[in-house]
Amino acid sequence: MDMASAAGRVERPRLSFWGLWNLSFGFFGIQVGFALQNANVSRIFQSLGTSIDDLAFLWIAGPVTGLLVQPIIGYFSDRTWTPLGRRRPYFLAGAILASLALLGMPNSHALWFAAGMLWILDASLNIAMEPFRAFVGDMVSERQRTAGYAFQTVFIGAGAVAASLAPAVLTQLFGVSNVAPPGEIPPSVRLAFYIGAGALLASVLWTVFSTREYSPEQMRAFEGEQAEISHDEPLAVPLNGFWWVTFGAIVVICVSQFGLDKPVYILGGALLAYGGLQELTRRHALAGKRGGPVTRIVSDLVQMPPTMKRLALVQFFTWIALFILWIYTTPIVTRYMFGATDTASRSYNDGADWVGVLFGIYNGVAAIYAFALPSLAARIGRVRTHVLGLLAGAFGFGLFLLIRDPLWLILPMILIGIAWASILTMPYAILSSALPQAKLGVFMGLFNMFIVLPQLLVSSAMGSIMGLAFPNEPIWLMGIASLVLLIAAAAMRGLDHQSDSLR
């Protein structure tokens, strides 16, 4: 007897293959947008005259936007009901805005405009993406959780393959030039972004109109009291606001006194803001005030379930490695494997195209490996399955330190693809079984903050780390990526005692 039946609740209907397909197909387009961004934005910034040392700072739009957008969208999607349901309106709005940003990004002729487009694009993609994670939790039974999130991984991989390969395919098969004068974006990149905008909007529309969300009455039948949100529940009383403010102030002072990179001010500011919000929530709670969106989100954050706390730690270290991959692979591959630093040279652009191929490979591997994850998790447990994936990724990043032949980079990308499939599937399958259904959206948004925080760290501090630890040798960043994945795998051990139930 499953958990739903044991609690006297109605089990969700089992979805067919095509039901699971329709549920997650929109993720194909969302990942097209993310993959075009990940594989080409560093190239666009460098084409507009940005040095490698400044790349991380220009990527900072993403984490700042994600920190704000994801929990807020999750909070409101939990409380929304429209003729389109509660999650689908956010898919649609985000897709429309992201498609417009994809059209604008490759037409950037100034660095400030490109950075602004990245900000808008990342915000829009987060609006569309965040409710998709809760959507699977809403729509599938406990028995199909791993399969539901694996389908998302398949479409994430497929969308990333298509988007990552697009510039190279347009050049090699259709003769679209991949070279442009200094200060301009290559035509192949511009056309890839135009095609991606159409694919994003079309795929999200497919999910919006091919699925129907369960009504509030049906959700009550599935979840009982857990399907309802009490808008008057008391706020938690955070106790650490003072310490977060103090730590943030120390970071800001260190930047000022020791001449650290200016982007680290943003990291310190984020810590100060979080401490301030904790203090605001504490005062509201002690005064017995009814919480608003911000104070309730902070209250939920400090009351995360134990499983979510452990997985948040795992996510934090995991995504440091991934942001290193996305921000620095292009300059590392073009410099070390193609011997080029001039962004207007053919060698550089051939290397940048090869990075697109490599990104396509790891995403393709992820799409294929995702089909194996449900059966593997059923045999050895979700926790052990994820540990294996993280170890594969750590080995893959480590190989970058040894390889100089571009063709051999396929091997580490295969291993990173295995890790990527697990990263996109297993934490959400584990987490969704440990969260209250009524707050699935806000908790998924808060969980995704631990994807965003590493990006903020990499974007704000990695330039300083590079300058201090290995100036002019950015390839050692791949060693850091390998190390943090090993730490993430070790952190999963705290969930071992639950492995028998998390299958």
C-alpha cells in the first residue's frame, strides 16, 4: 500500500507516456533559452570587448534575478487559480518575455545593452521554469515522481543539444558565417537566437494547451489538509539575522580595505539584505503581525524540512561546478586547446563552436541517461543514484586538467552529462516527497535559491580567486569544479538512512 492510500487519501491517476511527455515538453523550449545563454553569452560579451577576468561579473544578472524571482513566483503560484490553472499562467508569461529577450540579445552593439538583455532573459526564464518543478509534484503520484522529473531531464537535454549545436550546424551545413568584425555578433549566433525564441514559445504553448491542472477540490482529495494553505499561520522567529548582517558587513569592509574585486560588494550586499529580512520577519512574528509575501518566504526558508536542508547543501556545491562550466569553458577551450585569445580570429570562433558541440554532447548524454534513472533508482535508491552521478561529474572535470586535444574533451563531457542528468532529476524526486503539497511552489523556489547562490558566488568572487590563486591559468577552475562535486557527493551521505524509502 502506498503512502497516499495509507493516509486515507485518493491516489493521483497514473499518467501514460504521452501524459508525462505533455507535462514536461515546455521544458524543451525553456532549456533552449538557457542553453543558448550558457553556450554563447560569454562569446557575445567577449565579442563586445570584455576580458576573461570580467566575464563572471557580467554574468551576475542571473543570480541576482533568480534570488528575487524564484521564491516569489513559487509563493504566488501556490496561491493562484485561473482558468489556466495555477502554474500554467506563469509558464506562458515567462515564455513570452524570454522569447522577446532572445530576439534582442544577439542584436547588442554595446556591452550595457547585452548585460541588460541577459538580465531580462534570465528573469523571464526563471518565471517560466520555477513552476515547472512544482507542476510535476502537483500532477504525478509518488510512484511516478522519479519518472516525472526524468522526463523533464530528457527535454532539458534535448533542448540543450539543439541550442548548443545550432551555431555550428548553421555554419557547417548552411554556410552561415561564424565570424564577425570586432564589436559585432557573428551571424550564426544571431540566427540561432532567433530560432530559439520560436522554439521556446512553441514548446511552452504545447504544455499549456495539452495539459489540464487538477482543481482545488481534486487536490484536496489527493492531499487532504496538506492541500490547503493557512494564510494566518504564525510566522517563524528567525534568530540569526544579526549574524548575517554582521557577516555581510565584514565582507563589504574587506572589499574596501583589501582592494578585492568590486563585484564582491554584491555578495556582501546580499548577505546584509538577507540578515535584514530575517530581522524584519522576527519583529513581525514577535508582534503577532500577519505575514506578507516577503516575511512568509523568509519564515518558510528558516523552517525548511531536514531533507531539504541537506539537499540544499548538496545543491550549493554542485552548482558551483556547473557555473564554472558555463562561464569559463569557452575561454578555457579556445585558449588551451585552440591556442586563441583574439575573439575576431577564426581559431577562436572555431573553438567557441566546438564548445557548443561539447555542450550538445553532455546534454545529449543526459537526455539518454535520464531514461535509465527511474530503474536505477528503483534498484539502489535515489540517494545512491545521485552520488554515482556526482562522482562521474567530478572525474569528468578533473580530466580537463590532463587533456589538450579538443577531440578528447568528448570523454569528460560524457561523464559530465551523466552527472547533469542526475542533478536535474534526483534532488527534485527526493525533495518533492518530503515537502507539504500546499507549499510545493514556494519550497521549490527556495530550493532553487541554492542553485542561484553558487552563481552569485562564482560571479562575484571567482575573478578575485583567479587573480590570487592562479593568475593567467584559468584551467585550474576545472580542478575547483571537480573538488566541489566531491564535496557534494560526500554531503549526500547525510541522506543515506532514508535511501530505502526514497526509491
